[in-house]
Amino acid sequence: MTLTRRVLLSGALALSAPAVRRAHAETSEVLIAQQFGLLYLQQDVMERLDLIEKHAARLGLPNLKARFLRLGGTGPVTDALLAGKLHFGSGGAPGAMLLWDRSRGAIKSCFAMNAVDQKLVTVRPDLRRIEDLKPTDRIALPAVKTAPQAIWLQMAAAAAFGPAEWGRFDPLTLGRAHPDAMAAMLGRTEINCHWGTSPFQERALADPAVHEVTSSFRIMGLPSVTPNTIYGNASFREANPIAWKACLAAFQEATEFINKEPRQAVEIYLKNSGDKDSAENVLAAMKTSGNDFTLQPRGLLKIANFMADTGVLKRRPASLGDLFFPEALDLGGS
């Protein structure tokens, strides 16, 4: 039985008469963060196909509406979620871990979103290894110190120069949304490196002056790594159980749609994002970076342990059950 069917079945069983009466008190609007890049394709599909509204109606909330707010980077998403201006955040898994840590478990991830090899690229010809970075280099990434790319950089520094040097390259980083970061690097501004994601990294690498330095898969030493998750607040889950189930079922259906109909999904992405690239180029980017749209967490405990070792996380998760709500735990992962 797929997760969608399990969610729908559990929702249907919950719709006893008292539950129906409770449903009228549930929220009438769900606010979901959307960010830049192909890795947030599930939200594009959910929005374009009205999947949350579809599942909400089936579960007894016919008036529920979903609104997707486009935010650039982990910081704005975190601020909006903590301020109550979002019900679901989406972004880097390390940022979600920090929220879990600081909220004492009130905020957790719902699902992984995908696995993809995120690449550090540069226009500096002689920058071939992490060890070649100089104090004058500037690396654009989504958020300083908390984005997945920032953690990969710290891991690479620790591997190259010793565990005590994990923060060696933090001063070189600047927080930028991916479109702005790529444009700045290609425009030969002070930013000469970009640690981005698909399809921006593939687009940059099409320029003969750009080359890859390293990547998340290489640094982690794993064949597949989750950079992003979708996360929410336990209080919203408890107060709005039907809306919560509808959102998770919609996210699962969107993921299945992407894997079954990748071209249609990419066309939705292009329409929603305003990206002027061709569907063929975006589909090629999905393949070259090993994009795998899967809800299964991969490599996240290794990231969490590194963050705990460096003191960034004050609490060390014992298992994925600490970081994720129960709905994700049947998927396995690491």
C-alpha cells in the first residue's frame, strides 16, 4: 500500500461524526514555502494540479485552500515559520535540523524531498580542489552556515585540514538565491564560486569558463544524499489533523507524478518559475545530477552527527524518529 493510500485510509477512518464536527474548526488555508530551483518541483506540481484541495475535499475539508509563498533561502523560510506565517517550510535539511533542535522537537521534517548531487562550481581557472580556496574567493550559497551547501563546505574543510578547521571557509560564503548567485558568478563580480543546485549548476557548467570543484556526493562519500526536506510544526499537525493528512497525501502524489510524468512535471516547473530554459535542458539537468525525487531520507543522520560534533546542534538525534514525524518512518532511510 502506498503512503498516499495509507494516509487517505487513516483519514477516512478518522471521519466519524465527532471528527466531522471537529473538521469545521480546522484551518481554511494552508501556507507552504516555495523556493528557487528544480528541487522544489513537488510544490510546483501541487500548486498547478490543486492536489492539496483535491485530497482535502476527499477527506472532508472541501473549502481548504493552499497558498504557496516563494521565498529565497533557508533564513526567510525559518523566520516565516517561527512567526506563524507558514504552516509548512521547505528547504535545506540542516536548517530543518536546527529548527528541531531549537524548538525541542516541536518542528520536524515530514518527508525528504529528493536526492541530488549539489556541485561547487567556479570561474577561477586554478581552483581545482577545496584546498585551493583563497581568502579572496567568494562562494554564493543559499544561506551562510545553515544551507546544505554550507555544511558540505564545512565537511570538506574538516576532511582537508582536520576536524578543528571545519569553519575555515565560512568567511568566504555569501547568502544568495540561486538565480542571483549564478548570474553574479557568470557576470564576474566578487562572487567567483557558486554552490547551487539543479538546474542552475548545469546551466553554469555549460559555460566553458566554469568547472566543477567538488560535490555533495563526493564529500559525503555516499551514492545518494538528501539536501532538502519539507517540515512543519507539531501544533499545526495536532490542531489540523485532516488538513495535515491532505497535505502529506498531496506531497506524495506530486512525487509519484514527477517520477511517472517527468516531462509534464518539468513543463509545470517552467510555467510556475518563469524559467526561460527549454524542457529538454531541464530534463537533461535532472539526469546529469542524479536527481531522484524520493521521500526517503538519505544521509541525514551523518549530517546531523557532524553538526552535533561541531556544536551547531546542541542535541544529537538518536534516530530519524527524532527528526521526522511518524508518517515518514515507514520509508526507511538513513
